[in-house]
Amino acid sequence: MKTPKPPVAGLALIAVAVIAGQIFLIPPAGSNLMGQTSNPAPDKTIKELTDEIVRLQGLLPDQSHAMADVGYHMSHAWFAAKAKNWPLAKFNVDETMSHIGWAVRIKPIRKGPDNSDFPLQPYADAISGGPIPEMQTAIRNADLPAFEKSYQAALTACYACHVASAKPYLKLKPPAMPDSGIIDYQPDSP
Ligand code: HEC
């Protein structure tokens, strides 16, 4: 069962942006903002700021964490479609794709089975260019058989990246039961 994750990445990025702001956005000496004299001197050295950025980088979620979210949303998409709750299915397919993008940004290059580096993006593109639009079309058409077919095609494309990443044991199948029981899949009655 997956627990909801705090937006660590977002917070860390904001913190990095704030620190970067201290470096790049220092107002010129003597500048006067809203009648107050600002202090132009940064109170941290570059070394301290670099250490802080390294510390914040250590707080960023790893790729496995982002992928667990991918699995969570993909699983919810399945049960939402089964319940013919098409808006909920669409939400989860969109989240699946955006979390795949996030996972690739966390670690864009991995080692393959032969220990050589390879880029992950083409594997993400293979999903976003085929199975995901097919799932979205099936959702728009409220077509469950077409959704199930494209879902299976998506899992095959997901698995291709796991194999390429030297993790062939991360096999995928349509889920038998939801990861978490907190989402009510039943659509509103018309
Ligand atoms: C671009 C490559 C890529 C794609 C596409 C991809 N995965 Fe992954 N996935 C990985 C990698 C790499 C890992 C292992 C991450 C790690 O351990 O650092 C992983 C791990 C996982 C895990 C295990 C997470 C955990 O730690 O418990 C699940 C579940 C998962 N993927 C589901 C999916 C699903 C479902 C899809 C398709 C909707 C998908 N993945 C698409 C690369 C990919």
C-alpha cells in the first residue's frame, strides 16, 4: 500500500530557487524598496550555499519513489475505468504520464544490463506516443474493451524500460485489487 507523499521535490526546488535568488537577485547597493533600505550583503558564503544545495539534493525523492507513484496512478486508472468512472480514469492516466516524466527527470541516464549508459527518455516517449493516447481515446469514447487493450499495451511498454534498466523482475500486470481503498471508484449517478 502506498502512502501519500509530501511534495518534497517542490519544497526543495523552492528552497533552491530562494537560495539562487540570494545569489542572483541581490538588489544593487543602496537600493530602496518601499522606503526601506535593503541589506545588499548576502549572509551566506558560496561554500555554505553549495553545501545547502547538496543537502537539499539529498532530500529529493529517488526514481523508485516516483515509479511507485506511477504504479499507484496506473492501478487507479484500471479500477476507475472498470467502474466506468471516465473522469477519474482520465485523471489517473494523466497523472501516470506526468509521473513517468518526473521519474525520467530524476535520473535520465541509467545502466543497462551490459552496464553501459542509456537514456530513459525514448522509453517514456514510446508510452506517451502510443498507448497513452490510445487509453485517452478509449476514455473519451467510454470504450472499456479498447481501454483494456491499450492498458495492456502500456504495461508492455512500461516493462520494456524495466528490462532496459536491468530490472526484468519488475514485471507488470493489470492489478487484481486497488493499492489503497480510500478512492471511491463509483461515478456520480446521472
Ligand atoms: C523510462 C523508463 C521507465 C518507464 C517508461 C516505466 N518505468 Fe517503472 N521503473 C523504471 C525504473 C528504472 C525503475 C526502478 C527504479 C529504482 O529502483 O531506482 C522502475 C520501477 C517501477 C516500479 C517499482 C517501484 C518501487 O520501488 O516499488 C513500479 C511499480 C513501476 N516501475 C511501474 C511502472 C509502470 C506501471 C509503468 C508504466 C505506466 C512504468 N513503470 C514505466 C523505469 C521505467
